[in-house]
Amino acid sequence: MSASSLSPVSPLATGITRLGFGALSLDELIRCYGSAEDGSQYVELDGFNVHFRDQGDPQKPPLVLIHGVASSLHAWNDWLTELAGDYRVIRFDLPGFGLTGPAKDGEYSAERVHHMLGLLLDYLNVERASIAGSSLGGYIAWTFAVQHPERVNKLILIDPVGYHIDKVPRLMAAANIPGSPLLMPVWMPKALIVQGVRELYGEPEKIKPGTLERIYNLSRRPGNRRAMIDVFRLFIHANRVEFLDVSERICTIKAPVLLMWGAQDRWVSANHVSRWQKDLPDIQVIIYAGVGHVAMEEIPQQSAADAQRFLSE
């Protein structure tokens, strides 16, 4: 079964699940989005059954790719195509998303994810790597580099979370609506997911066929909706408290940093670029006109080429 053939109205989703209620079959989701034939592997790390792919040239420098919220390692498919000949490309589904699934204890702090990432690198015998992170994945990347500078060569941050966001995206803000922690794990409208994904692009018509279905289907992995709400609420709290003053941490980043930003980002404004430049005067910056929040998906060839140039310097 191909990934594009799986949808909420396929045989996989029968009865009440056709209406968006409940979870989808984990076995079918794995067959569509996480099969060994596609390079997927799984390993138990710190209470998570981590879905990851270790591809590219194993003799070349390792490059770790970390996706953002409501996404999965598939967000980097095009970068893999562009970079596999020159790098050992490692990507994984963040806890609570994709096929990694929820935490058994409901704990999703950045420190917990840092620990899991360190264990994954140990499992793959990677002492140091360059890391690229998008959105929330960018936050995980740069905070990991602050805590573990000895393990990071270079950082590529694509519209990363860091500084306070004036207006939380609607998809995430929905987690704070009264009753949502009870309702959304049971039923999350497809329209809410689709709207959120379309907001990520400067030009929504560039969304590739199958992307919306994949993101929505993976949101219905058993436990993911509850985890998504927990992560969103954790983010909203951090945005109110922690993100008000992150300059002291950002200025301690030791690794060279390339900052990529879409000028039309509706989630994290490109106005944040000047804050990064103030706290990291040596940072390299590329701003993409007409592009939204996920340059690696909207303009994969151009963004991958820019990443390649930075990594090879």
C-alpha cells in the first residue's frame, strides 16, 4: 500500500473513524509511512519507540534533521534526495509525533528530548554531528547545542522557535480552548490540520500531493492527539514565560549557525531575524522572499543547496 493511498476514507478508516473520531491502525500506518523498505527503523530509548531513518553515505559526515510540530521525518524527504550523496543523513520523529508516538509518562520537556537525541546518537555511534532543525525542531537543535556543544559541529535553523511569539498559531492555540484536552484527543477536525499546514507555506499550492493526508493520518496514530495537545500546551506556557528572555542562552551557542527564514512566515515572523543577529553577530542569514515557515519543503532544492554550501565551508 502506498502512502498516498491511505486516507481517512480508505478501508483503513472504517465506521466512525471515517468521521475523524478515534485513532487509525498503527500497523497500517507503519506499512504506509514507516516500512523497512523505505529505510525506517525503530529503537526503544527513554520510554519512546523512536522511529528513525539512517540513510545517505555512512562514510560521510553525519547530518541530523529535526522536524517541527504536527510533522514527521518525512518533511525532509527532498533534502535527503539532495544531500544523501555527501552526508550520512539521520532523521527521526519527535516524541508525540509521526510514528514515534506518545510518552508513556506524558513528559515532553526539551530536556527529555535532548536526552533521547543523545541516546539516539550513541545508539548510532555518532559522537558529533551537524544538526538542522525546523520550527520546534530548530528549538530542539539550538538548545541541544547549548547543553551539549561537544556533540554539535554546525547548526542550520529554519524559522526556529526561540524568542517570544506575539500570536500563537491557531492550530496550537486550540489546545488552550476550554474542553480541548478532553475533546481533541478523541476528535480533531481534518480542516484544523489542513488549515494549519496551509498556513506554513508562502504559496500553499506548492504543497505536494499526499502531504496533507500524511500529516492528518499520522496525527491519528494511537496516542498522538493526546500528545499533540500536551506539547502545544507546554509550548504555550513556555512562550508566556521562558521565551521572554532567551538571549542569555542563545548568545552561548558555540557552533557556526546558518539561519534560514521565509519572509512570508505566518507562524514565526521574520522579524525575529534581527534578534538572532543581535545575540549571534557571526550568524549567517538567508531570507527567502515569498516563502513561508518550512523552506525545506516549499523550496527544497534551493534550501538544500544553501545548506550544502554552509556545511562544506
